[in-house]
Amino acid sequence: MNKKFYITTPIYYPNDIPHIGQAYTTIAADIVARWHKLKGREVFFLTGTDEHGKKIENAAKKKGKEPKKFVDDLVPKFKNDWKKLNIDYDEFIRTTDANHKKIVQEVLKKVYDKGDIYKGTYEGYYCISCEAYYTEKDLVNGCCPIHKTKIEKLKEESYFFKLSKYQKKLLDLYKKNPDFISPKSRRKEVINRVKDGLNDLSISRTSFDWGIKLPFDDRHICYVWFDALLNYYSATREKGKQKFWPADVHLIGKDILWFHTVYWPAMLMSAEIDLPKRVFAHGWWTFDKEKISKSRGKVINVDELIAIAGVDSARYFLFRETPFGQDGDFSEQALIDRHNNELADKLGNLVSRVSTLAEKYGLREVNFKKIEADIDISNVVRNISELIERFEFDKALNSIFAFIDTLNQFVQEEKIWKTGSKEDLFELATGIKVATILLWPFIPETSEKIAKQFGFKIDFKEIKKPLKVMKVKKSEILFKKIK
Ligand code: MSP
């Protein structure tokens, strides 16, 4: 097994405070990063902000601020919100960092020297909200197909990246590495579009100046996506980080799949840099069945998300409710229901009952017998590990909770409150240890509380070790029911 593991989130536009969509990708990356840390791998988990381009420049203007001052004011809000959500990232990159700018210029120079960049004139459409180019036939009634807003028509001198040259190489990549575009359901749409043909990509503009200058023509500012995608690589050019490239997985939302599976590998091929192993695109959340959008007032920010039922319940809900690759509908009631019925009634109740009885009667070590007669725990752990590594978080949580159900049934069937069996309580505490360690990537705060209560370490290796017998105290209520 490879000891190193490098995972990234998209870098977010700091044009406002973070919302649930951005939190979703970031929590997902945190879950995967924690999982690999749990298994003893050396993990590099990168997140950050995408700070250049017209969209940010415009947002800053609206607030009457200089772009740098504008993003400097918003970046701490991202860092703070990630902290509130218990996101344990290793590095936060900003595209305005000096090192990043240097690497972008080096790569541009390399691609230019190779003959993959040429000067021409761009004539076409550009949506500032998407920071993306469109052709006449992409538009819907003259508007951006995503934002439904009026779209800029451009005609200006521009440098182009020879994307078309990489069509065959990209198709070969998708064939040779079927996991490169994940989940499988997303591969076809990209492959078909690439087969249809690729236009060369306009990678510079002269009509604004908030961005990185082209090293071979400083009248031109680099296209924000060319700049942004390189963050994944530039973050690994720092001391001690080189070994992490290529990335094991870029987690992204489905809306930015094209940039990550077409532009990005083509740029790297041209610059002769190794390719990331995988790009995984998750689905989108709607809110009460409507698209989450600022203009229509349906946005949930991080504070609102946490206020519903706490951090762990939010983290749990987002990954239990819908399969990670698919779209989901966010409803406050559904979150509260899962908080009450699963976290409080199943996990909370189990920990509360077992710790209360253990405080009263104590624990006595036995070889794991009764529960194991019904359920092969190694098998459960193997199955859950595989599900997490395949990003099937909903199924993994489902299996962990099926195991918790088994433990609750054991309390019921053996009537432990009557027998006060120290051996049975030991078995139950051991079961709690297994479930808690597996749950840690999802609900770290609660898992750490339970671990402290029963005196075990959160480490994958602990799953197989016998629990140390200690004096257990009745636990506090882990999940207060919400009426
Ligand atoms: N800056 C670019 C990414 C550059 S990566 C080199 C960007 N930023 S973003 O802030 O607009 O969005 C980032 C992420 O949030 C995307 O992965 C996107 O899919 C995700 N989401 C935004 N709204 C979402 C939902 N409503 N639901 C789920 N995820 C969504 O794009």
C-alpha cells in the first residue's frame, strides 16, 4: 500500500462567505483525508482560494475595495468556517501567494517554449460568473446556460493554448486509466464531448489586470482557470511537499468536471508533468428542491448549517443522505430526523446505556465471543473500508449503523441492565470502540468524546487490539434530541 496520500478540494472563489456547496466538497475531502490518516498514511490535504479574475475584480468593485484587500478580508472567513466544521487541512493555498504565481509563470513559459501557445484573436462569449467561454450555440436566448444572465461578447487579442493537439492523448488517458474520471457515470459525457473535437483555449486577456502576467508578454493576464488549476501542483513545489505530486485524487463538483478532466491533464501533458491519478465529481445539493442560488435567496452558509443540529450531525447528514456522486436535496427536517433517529436514538443511546451500566457494574475482559458468533467483525471492517475508499460514504455509514443496531439488540436481548454482566459489557464496549474508530472521519468530535470515555485511541490498529479495562463513567448526552 502506498504510504503517501494527496487529496485536494477545488480552490474556492472568495467573493462571499462559504456556503453549503463549498462546505460539502471540503467535508468530503476531510473525511477521506482523516480516513487515510487513521490508516497510518502520510496525508497531504490541500484546500484554498481562487483569487484572480474578472469575477473577483467585479465583486471587489461592488464593495468599493481593491481586489487584494477584498480577498484578504474574505480568506479568514473561509479558514474560520473550515475550523468550525472541524476541517483538518494541511495547507491553505491562495493563488495570490508568491510561490504559486512563480510556478504558474514557469509552467506558462515551458508550454510557450514548447510551441503550445500562440497569439491570435478571441472572438466569442464569456460568462464572468462561470469564468468560462461559450460559443453561440451554447447560449440559451443569448444568456449563459448556467447563470441565465447576459453574457459578454468579446473580441480581443489573446494567446491560445493548443488544446486541440491533445485530443487523442486525452482519449488515450481516459481509456488507459478508467478511474481518471470518476464516478463512472460521468466518464461518458466527457469522452463524447472530447471526441466531438476540441477548440484551442484562449488563455489570456488584455482588458483587465487582476491576475498573473504572461511571462512572455506582460500586457496579457493569464486566464483564471489556467492559473487556478495549477494550485494543485504549485502547492507541492514547496519544501518537503514535492513527494506528494501527483495527487491521488482531486475532489470537485460536477460543474467543474470539464476544466479538471480536459484542460488540466492537457496542460500537464504539455508541461511534461505527471498527471493526477483521479478526479472525482460529486453531485449538487438543491434546497427544498430548488437550486441553491444567491440571487433567489436559497443559500445556506456554514453557521446556518451548524445551527440546525451541530457540526457532527451536519457532517453525518450530508454524507448519509445521498450517494456522493449524485444530486441531493437539502432539507432541515431531514437533517433533524437523522440527528434524532440515528445519531441520538442509535449511537447516543448505545453509548449512554453501555457507559451507565459499565459505571455501575464494571467491565471484565473476555475473548470476543457472543457478538462475534453473530457477526464477523473483521468482515464488517473490511467492507466499510472498501466502501470509504470507493467514496461510497452513504453505504459505509449505513453499514456502521447496521453494526450499531446489532450492539443495541445485544443489550436488549441479553437484558444487560438485569444481568449486569461485566463480560457482556466488555463485549459491548469493544463493539463501541470499533464503530467509533470507523466513524471518526465522519463525526470526529463525537468519536473523540466516546474514545475518551472508554479509554481507547483513535487509530485503525486499535480496532483489532483488546480494549483496556478501565473505570468507565456514565457519558454526557452526545446528541440532544431536537423537537
Ligand atoms: N474557483 C473554482 C474552482 C477552481 S479549482 C482549480 C470554483 N469555485 S466555487 O467557489 O464556485 O465552487 C467550488 C465548489 O463548490 C465546486 O466544486 C462546486 O461544485 C461546489 N458547489 C457549489 N454549489 C454547490 C451545490 N449547490 N451543491 C454541491 N456543490 C456545489 O468553481
